[in-house]
Amino acid sequence: MCLKKTISKRERSLKWKEASTIIKKGRKGSYKNILFAFQKSGQWGFRINLTKNVKPAVTRNHYKRIIREVYRTSKPIIEHPYKIVFTVLNSNEKVNFHEFKEKYLELFSNANN
């Protein structure tokens, strides 16, 4: 049996109203200039909040690619489905994929304990 290795449309369509409640009431973590809030749910879902103040567009797209890949690759490792909101504040610092994934998984392992 092959596991689906993509992010479905249903997962990507987390509405702003739902995302704002997750940011207010959910657990939070951060890595450099990326904040993430999450809450247990019945199904997976995520949203990336990123403004055009993060310049240039190449940097914005780089952040989105890294966040999507960390989310996609760590989904099978995390036990329960969560709704997750990622917020990128600015683009002053470079983001290391492996360090970000490590911090992300560490936060979820603490949440399950």
C-alpha cells in the first residue's frame, strides 16, 4: 500500500476565520522568523500567512516551499491530525530546512506528551 505523498486541496483550504482561532487558542512555537500555531483536529489542515512585505518574491516563494515540504514530510511522523497556521514575519534571516524541521517535530513531540 502506497501512502499519498501530496498535500490535498482540502488540507490547503484552511479559512482565515478558522486560522485566527487557531492562532489565538492553539499551542505556539517559532523558528527564527516563522511562527506556527497548531490545534488537534479531526483532519489535517494548514495555512501559510505571508505578506508581500517579505521581499523579493523569490524569498517569499522559498519560505513557502520550505514550509510545505516540512509539513508534507513530517505528516506521517506525527500521530494525530492537526490544523496548523504558519506565519512568516520578515525575511531578515535565512531559514535552514533541516533545523526548521527538527524544531517543528520537537514541538509536536512535546505536545503529544
